[in-house]
Amino acid sequence: MAAESKHSGALTSPGFVIPFITVTALFFVFGFITNLNMALVPHLRNVFTLPYGLAMLAETAFFLAYFVFSAPTSRLIEAIGYKKTMVVSLFIQVVGCLLFVPAAKMVSFPLFLTAVFVVGAGITALQTAANPYVSILGPESTAPIRLTLAQALNSLGGTLAPLVAGAFILKGTSTMHSPAEIANTVRGPYIALAAALLILGLAVAVSHLPPVTTTQEFRPGKEGDELLKRSIWSYRHTVLGALGIFLYVGVEVGLASIAVNYFKTQGMSSLETASFLVSLYWGGALVGRLLGAGILTKVNSGKLVSIFGFVAAALITTSMFTSGDVAIWTLVLCGFFNSIMFPNIFTLGIFGLGPMTSKGSGLIMTAVVGGALIPWALGALADRVGIQHAFVIPLICYLYIAFYGFWGSRPTRTVTA
């Protein structure tokens, strides 16, 4: 089947190289902001003296935005196009970042969660527009490679975010005694981020991003097209792909969010050092995506997802039953094997949908809400049985992803109109 073949052909369609580079740069933005948000978990635990489960509400608020705004964003794209949707998304993030200022001043946990949710809404809109835009900028056969390269910029942003968090948000908080003093450390970084996002939004607004309405493989349906009356739920590989994204985002975010506290249980006392190791976790994803783009020219994407899923399951199992450096580094290495999962599950999930691609993309992006639910479940279970025993949740996630790559991604039907 085409979905299982090796990838060949041009990386982009003629004339789309510059748009591809421009939009790929935006992947850095949501990688950086998403992972900076994860640094708020140990930060909020310090400010409000929270158990793991409640601290993970920072992730729940952020990724709940995907569930709420993915479908409306799809309709917004239909109304104003990809480019304007990306600009709107960046300005929404500006508002969210500025909300951290009163949240810190008032030392308000609900206001912190509100700020996180608004930033998440902007990231949702940006992701919902950018992922399919990159996917349809060229032949369907090279879509996994394009999205894997774009996700490498996501990982670069994710790698830098924990370093920024360690240097400007978490640094020195262990010696602070006032919740207001600890909370105040977020103000400077988020004001600077708001200014950068405002400038970026204006830059994208004046850039040339041509509307992509048709490619050789992607043809939007016309009004009254019988194909558009089909239910996306009848495409098994798409539905199973959505579940794969749900579990993948959940396990990636959950491990990154709890990593700093986990490293402390393994004897690491410095929050700054722990944050540096989290940056290595995301750095592994960056390296994996860069290498993965080359590997995908020789190995079909489903097989690679399966291999990486099984190896990640073995690593997290090792971390569960060891201690000290072995337990720490096996978790850090999971970042490398997370690397190619999102772009390949996404492209496998929308394979062969033709004019129903937007429906498939909308369903899959809604499933990113896994980043809201699984980290909370991981934190709640860690409160009850300890972090290591709670790693049974990531283990299950990785095993399902391996199953999806090996079998669940094989289409039982495609759109051929």
C-alpha cells in the first residue's frame, strides 16, 4: 500500500519552498511556549504548595484548549485562510502571556490557569493551521518528511525552553520564602515573550504565504460533494491515529512535566540541573527528528513508529525498576524516541483522505487534549503510588503507539475521488 511504501519525490511543490521555511519557523514558537509552560508545574508547586495532581492542572488547562478550539479553528481557516489564522493565533498568545503579569502580582492560581488556557488557545490555532499547511505543501508521499523537519524546529524551541525556565523562572526559587517573590519570577520572561510574539505576528502578516487550495494528491471537495457527507469515523486508520496522538502527546508532556520532580526523587537536588536534563530530553527529540527525516527515505513511517514505540516502552520500563543515574537517563533518552511519533502518526492518520483531509486533521488535532488528561492522571497516580509506579501509564501509551505503527495505521479504506 502507498501508506507503507518508502518515501520519494520532491520535498515541496514548485514555488512553495519559502512558504515551507516561513511556516516551519513557527513550529519553533509553539515548541518553545509549550515547553516553557511545562516549567510551571514545579514552579506552581513551589508557589502554592500543591500535590502533583493539582500542579499538573497547568498542563490540563493548556491542552484543554486543543479540545475546545481545534474545531472552531478549522472553521476559522475555511473563513479567513491559513495565513490570517496564524496571525490571529500569535496575537491571542500575546494576550495570554500578558495575563501572567496580574497572575503573578495577585499570586492567583486560577488566574495562572486562565493565562495558560489563553496561551493554549493561541497555540491550538497555530498548530491547527500550520500542521496541515506543511503537510499539503508538496506530494503526499513526502509529507512525513516535511512535517518531521518542521517538528525539528518544534524540538529546538522545546530544548531551549527548559534552559530559559531554569535561568529566569526556577533559578533561586528554592531559597525564596515568600509565595509572592517566587510567583514574580514569571513576569519578566512572559513580558519579553509577549513582545516577541507581537513582532512575529506583524512579520507573518506582511509575509507572502500563498493560499494552498489544491495539490496533486489533495483536492478539496466542492459544495454538494457526496464524499463530504461521509463520517470521518468510518476511516479506521484516522480514528486509531487520533488515539495515537492522544496518547503520544499525553506521554511526552507528562514525562517532561514530572521529570524535574522525578529527578529530585532520584537524588538530584538542583532545580537548575534538573531543568537542564529536561532540555536534553527535548534535545533528543530534535536530534531524532533530524535523523528521522533521513531514515524516512529508506524506512516506511509505520515501521519506524513501531520500532521507536517499542524502544521507548523498554526505556520507561527500565526507569521504573532502577534508581539513580540509570533511572534518570533512561527517561531522558525517551525524548529521542518520541521524536518522529507526532509527525508520522499525523500523516499516517490523514493518508488517503483527499477532500476529507480537513476533517481528519480536525479530529487528530482535537486528540491533542491527551496532553491535558494523561499528565493529570500521571500526577494523580504518582500522588498515590509514587512516580516510578505511575510510569505504568507511559508504558501503556508507548505500547499502543508501537501497535499503531505496525498495524493500526494500515488503511482499510481511502478516498479516491
